[in-house]
Amino acid sequence: MTIKVLAYLIIPVYTIAFTGGYNWFTTNFSVIGNLMDKKLAFLIWGIVVGLYFYLIYRRLRPLVRLRPLFSQLIPAALALLFCAITTPYLPDEMPLKSFLHIVFAFVSTVLLLIYLAAVVWVRYRLNPGPYRPYLAGLALILVISLVLLAMAGIISSALEIFVTLTTVAMSERLSNRIRREGPWKKAATLWSLTGSRAA
């Protein structure tokens, strides 16, 4: 219930409210979040989104066996999200910290998408039918993200809102799908990314 409320109410409403009043194609979360009256709101946004993906990770971890490298992607992504939120983005005054802020935020997002792709791929190899839409969904997220990037010429609020809301919704539906498949798939039929059966 907590995950559903976060995914379909709190995160969408808060994300849109956080960027309200600003042009979504000429600003981004970094610019807005470093305004004096938005710093606390940006921190809260990061905490809420980080908590959500931690809950998703905790739900999926016992159900999907990934190689150690892939299983640590969400903890790494959350650590980088924290670094991004707490590193100032003031290009004129602090160019190095601003550059690091961009790197932290970008890599955090990439790690999250790789983790979701790894989870989907593991389940797809086991049971292709139900997971084909998730593979298509991830591909669509990537394509639309590139379109939004091309339209704005920058990593814009529109792009960040889109990626946030779509990955949040997809991860909620994905985790529910995996939970519904039943305990028989937890025991001895999960495929690792190497293609071998879990013990």
C-alpha cells in the first residue's frame, strides 16, 4: 500500500508541484533545486524518491536473483542520488561541484534503468510473455527521453519529470507482477543473468 501511494500519488503530485511555475523545457531540477526557496523541497523530493526505490529494491531482492554486480545497482544509485541532492549546482560560482552534481544525477539514473532492465530480462528469460511489455516499456522510455532531450537541447525538467514518473510507475507494476507469480518461482526456477538456474 505504501508503495502504491508513493508511486501514484505522493511522487507525481510532489514532483509536479516542485517544478510548478517554471518552464519545463528551459529549466531542470538542478536549477530549480538550488534556488534559495527550493533547496529544502529538492532535498525532500530526493528523500521521497530514494525511499521509494529502496522499498522496491527490498521487495524485489528476495524474488529475483541477479549477479552481485547487478544486485548492488540500486544501493549505488541511491548513494549517487544523495550526492547529487547535496552537491550544489552553481555553475558560475562552483563549476567543479556543479559538474559533479550532473555526473552524480546522470549516473544514478543510468544505474536505476540498468537495474530495471536486468530484473525484466531475468524474468523475461524465464517467462517471456508477461515481461515483453516491460522490455518494450523500457525501450519507449529511452526513445521518448531522447526526443525530449533533442527538443530542449538540455536535460530539462520535462525529461526529468518523464523519467521519474515512468520509472516509478513501471517499477511498481513490475514488482507486483513478480510477487503475483507465486512462491514456486522463488525456490528453484529463477534464472540468473548467466542463464543458469538458481540453487
